[in-house]
Amino acid sequence: MIVCSCQQISDLDIELALLDILNQPEAPIPTPGVVYRHMQKRMQCCGCAPLAVDVIYARLESLERKGLICPYRSFSTRERLLRLQQQRRKQPANTPADEYESCE
Ligand code: FES
């Protein structure tokens, strides 16, 4: 399934990127921006951001079920991602210069 039509990113691309990211010793929160940068891509219209977050959540659970990532790391990452998303929703509308950051 294509998640980002601007950059031609699929759900499988996101899953593979998550595996790489979460196996780093100091893994960052895998926001869409972090995942896209890992793939050396950059969001353009940001229209895929909500779907990318949903796919990241689903793939975290899937990787955990497959035993490819530690359940604690998966849970912790989902919690941190959820908190980050909630904080961003509370922030006032961003200026156009911040638009890229709001995609993450
Ligand atoms: S659809 Fe992903 S950046 Fe446009």
C-alpha cells in the first residue's frame, strides 16, 4: 500500500525503516519525519502525515508480534509517539516556515 504518493513510500518501506530505527542504541521517536529522513526522503505536501502515523503504530505492533522488536521498546515508543502527537495538537497553528516541522 502506498502511504506517501509524493515520495512513493509504501507501508513496507516504513516497516523496514522502523526495524532499522528501533534497533539503534538510542532510537529516536519514529515520527513520520524521522522515518522519512531515515529513508532519505522529505515530506512535501504533508497530506500523508496522519496515515503515516497510523501505519507506524500498526507496524510497531506487527513487528512486536513477530518478535522483531522488544515489546517494552514497542510499547514505550508508541507511548512517546502518542504523547508527541497530543502535544502537537495542542499547539497553535504553525507559521508557513514551520510547516515542514508540523508534518513530523
Ligand atoms: S503525500 Fe506524502 S508528502 Fe505528499
